Amino acid sequence: MENISLLSLPPEICHRIFDYCDSQTILLSVRGVCRYLHDITSTYSRFELKCNLSKNSKYDVLFRFISPASITSLTIDNKYHSHDDDVISCLTRNFPLIQFTQLRSLHVDGCNYSVIKIILSSIPFHSLDELSITQIEEHTRPQVISLAAKFNLRKFVFAKSELTTNDNISWPINWQLECLEIGTCNLLQYLSICKRIPSLRTLVIEDCVVGEYWPKISNGLSNQLKSLTITNCSAYFEELELLFSAVPALTHLELVFDEDMYEYGLNGHRLERILKRRLPLLHDFKFFFAYHYSENSNIQILDIKSLILPFRSSFWLEEKHWYITCDHILQTRMIRIYTTPVQIRYDKGRFSEQELREHRCEVSSKDYTCRFIRRSFEAQITEKNLTMSYPENIRTNNEIIQDLAAALEHDDTFLTLDLSKNHIGDTEVEQFVNALKSNTTLNTIDLSNNAITDVGAQHLAEYLKYNTKLTAIDLSNNAITDVGAEILALCLTHNTSLRTLNLTDNNSQFRKIIEATLTMRTNTVKCYSCCH
């Protein structure tokens, strides 16, 4: 392919390339290369300018190189929290805002109302298309909304704004806004937005606090709103149904649930009924739900196959083609249910790096097969020869064991399973050995310091009769007697792979039994015993 030089491109193509560069690169790196590029940058008229305000800012020098009329996007960031007088002085000295006649997008962060008022009063009203304001004092938020309403905005972002206590906010009637993003609002504000802004197509809120007063909504307040996103939803199902009843024409819905709200797991049957009844036109639905369960919680934790089962109905799989994944991070006691692929505004800060990349039991609504996965949401991590080590002294329950056993059944990555010191008894052992019948990679199991009796030993013996991969089992410090030891010894006549069987610190005087069993084998099995 022939090499193409930037100098050979027409100005229109160069300008399109500049659209993907920051202003510093264009002015400091490109502009000074040669006369041709100097002239091209001089005619470029779509600069995106980011300014950090401080007393030492000297942006007036910048406007010797570019015209204020060539700036289409401006970010004013007071992240150093300079005093209002200093910020106003910097603005009036360095920024001829009245000359920003082509400004389409304005982002203001960390400025007080007095500063915002000066900025917005200086910008030509006809130009601004998108306005974003963050970190504003609570008592001035209604005034800021009134100022923003003077512009013919297409998009207004009022981020990090807690509006639940601002009952005096009056959303402008017939504001020609198409996209609105705000923080947490209350139900009356939500309904007011739906009713008073008829052109609104997209609404993004952090949460909606419904409260005790539930007005009756006979018909949808907005038949124009097509997209709703709630980034930290604390609404229960009844409250969700109320919110959805106001916007029946939704085609896109995105929900990130607050993990403190649904401690029993997300009920797919109830969610299906609400969506069918209230949002018949919905075709794009994404959600993310995660919660941590306490080690000593009295709440019954469902296994992930039970949690995913309601999402395998014809409504989810055949009618809507919405595919759901449920995973269980055993090490940190977290369960998540989410639509796949994950393309939502979930806050990664809610989870530790360990949780984002930890091994987990995962099941998909597509195939209902449980498997071990190690994956961040952005990339799959493929590894072999791994060790699964469940945290010590975490009291397992039946559902946790079910998830772990189901994942092991189809796993081909783990060589070692460490479940020591986890209160595992005979029932859990039975679940494991039933699942492991299909596993062909695991070669070492540590079940030491648990509560396994002769019954559990019998389950293991049945498993060992047909297993050809396992080479080591640690059953030390359990409650196995001579009866269980004899059962294990007899099964070794059928097993040719086991090399190590650790039964120290059990209630058994079985050394002679094991020695007799070993003489019947050609392979030597190393056996530990407390008897000497």
C-alpha cells in the first residue's frame, strides 16, 4: 500500500483527523511542523478546550492562536476549588465568552452558582446545544435549572445532584430538551419531568425515591420518552411498576440495582410480569444486580441455577432474546445477575479488583450449564492448571456447595481443590462426588479439618472406584472411624491412580487394614495414620 503523508491530504480530511485530537496536540505539535499544517490548523474551527481554573491561568495567550469562535466544546474545571473571586477574575480576564458564538457543548465542574451565573449569562443563547454541570450547592439547584432552561438545549446533564429535598424545583414547561441526566430525584419530580418536557426522549437518573405517597397514574404521562436509565436503583418491584406506568412507550431500559434492596436475589418471574404489563414496546433491556451475603446471615441464599431458571422462559429467550448470566464469587460471597453482554453504566468502584477478576461459578440462561470462569467484564482470561482455594472458616450452606459442585462437573482448568476448614459434612461430600464423576482434570482434593464421618467416606469410596485421575486426597482431622477407613481401603482395589491418602487425626485404628489393602495393589499408596 502506498504511504500517504499528512501533507498530501486536503484540508477537509486533516480537519476530520483533528476532530480526534486534543487542542494541545493540534496547536503545539501539528501547527509548528510546516507552513502547510500551520495554515490548516489556522482554519480549523472545531476545537475542544479543557480549562482548569486557578489564579495562575493564562488562557488569554491561547486566544492569540485560535479564535474564540472556533471553539465548539468548552470544559471549565475548578477542581482546585479556587475562591469565587479568583475564578471570576480568571474568567473575565482570560475568556471572552461572548465571542464563543459557535459553542455547542459546555461542561462546568466544581463551580459555585455565582460563577455559573456569570458563565451562562455571557454565552450567546442561540449557540449552546449541550450543558453539563456537576457539584453545585444544594440550595442553588433550582436557580441553575432556571438558567439552563433559557437555552435551547438538546442535552442537559445535572450530575451528582441530590434533588429529593428540592421540592421547589419547577421544570420548565415545553422545554425542547431531548436528553436529561440528573442525580437522585423523588417521585413527584420524576412525574413532573415526564409531564412537563414533552420532547424528552432519554432520561438518566441515579435513583428515584418513591416514598409513601403514590399518586394514581391512569395513563402514561409521557408517550415520547423512549429510553430510561437508573444507575443505582433502590426501587422495589411495586415501585418499579409505578415508575414504568408513567412511560409506557419505552423501547430502551437500563437498570443497575442497589445491592441492599434485593437480599434474596432478583426475581425473574416478577420482573417478567411487570415488563409485560407496563412496557409492551420494550426491545432493549439491560440490567445489573449484585449483592454480598453475610457469613452468618439467616437469609436463604439460592444456588445460581435456581436464580437463573426464571430467566429461561420463552419471554426472555425466544420473544425478547435477552440473555442473562448469574455468577457466584465464592471467595468474597457475592452473587450477581446481569444481562449479557455487559454494556451498562455500572460503577466499578462498588467492587474490588479481586471481585472483578476472581474465579467464579457462572451459569447462563442460554445453556443452563454451570462452569468456572475467570473474567473481567471487558476480557476473558483463559488459564490452566489452577488451584481453587475456598476461604477458611467460612460456613458453607447447601446452595454454595451446589454452585461449586455444578461448576466442577464441567470444569477442565482446576487441578487442585482446597476445601479445608469449611465445616463440610457428609451431605456436601455426596454432592461433590456426584459432580466430580464427569470431571477429568482434578488430581488433588484437600478436605482436611472438616466434619466428614464414615458416611462421607463411603461416598468418597464409591467415587474412587471409578476415578482414574485423582492422585491425592487429604482427609486428616475429620470424624472417620475404622468403619469408614475399611470402606476406603477396600475401594483401593479398584483404583489405580491414587498415590496419597492422608487420614491422620481421625478416630481410627486402621493401619493394618490399609496395609492389607496395599498388598493387593501394584501401585503404592502413601497412607498417613495417627497410629504408629
